[in-house]
Amino acid sequence: MAACRPFVFAKFALYEGRDAYNMKSAEVAEYFEELAMDVESTCYASYFLEIADYYTRENIRESQMMTLIYHALKALLKPVFPKELVRRVFELKAMVISGEYTEIPPKTVSQSAAYAWEFVVLSPSEKLYTFTLTQEVLKEFSACVEMNRKRFIDREFKSLEILETMTGPYGQAGW
């Protein structure tokens, strides 16, 4: 039962039942218990899963998206990375994996924000969470990712509504 908790990263062996799959076994790689102890991190992680659900399809191997989720959850646990940065990098890379993004930022931004955009677009998921941005550059980067999200994702997400109620639309009250 422990493998069925939220935010458990594992290899699952399933068998097909009459109207659903049933779990035969699970090989747990990581539990991410710390996420469940922090409401804000739980909202971010839930949002990442909602985005993944939006873009992925059942019975199709989605290893790039799974790798992205894994590294985003690891980054949420590291205090050095602002949660807003983790979110925006995740959103942009999920759009890239799905082929729905602009190659360059959708509006004119500083050289630093443009470089961050290019880095996320071109880097593998394993390398994404290796940088931070100043507040000013993060704000520019976030605004561009938000423009892409509104352009390419045609629905709202419950966990994002809750998250923005808690933190504001750009990850912290007062922005």
C-alpha cells in the first residue's frame, strides 16, 4: 500500500483486469515524503501531475515526462530553487516535450531571461534544475512561460487555482 501514496516514484507491474488495470507489484525508487508535509509543495507537485495528465495518454510510454516530473519533485525539495522557478521550468519543458511552445520567448526580454528560455528548451530534464534567476529575471521568464501556457493549454487546473490563491499568480504574494 505504501507504493500507492501520492508522489511515489516507482516501477509498477500491472495486469489487465476486466475494466481496469490492477497492481501486481511495485519497485519504489523514492517516496517524496517531504512533499506531503508541506501544503505549498503538495500544490506544486499536484499541479505538475495535472499538467502531465493533460499532455500524456494511457498505454503510451512517456519516459521524458516521467523524468521531468521526477527532477521537478527533487527540485521542489531543495531550498536553493524558488518554487516559482521550478514551476515555470516544469511548465515550459512539458510544453517542449509535447511540441507546443515557442522557440524563443514570446515577447522581448533581457538577455538572461532569453538564455534561461533557450537553456530549458534545449537541455535534457536531468540538467534543468541547475540554475537560479534573480527576482527580476524570474519575473520576465515567468511572464513569458505564462503567455505560452495560456496560448497552448486550453484548460484550467484545480491545483493551480489553489496554489495561486495561496501565493499569488507569480509564486509570491505582492508580485
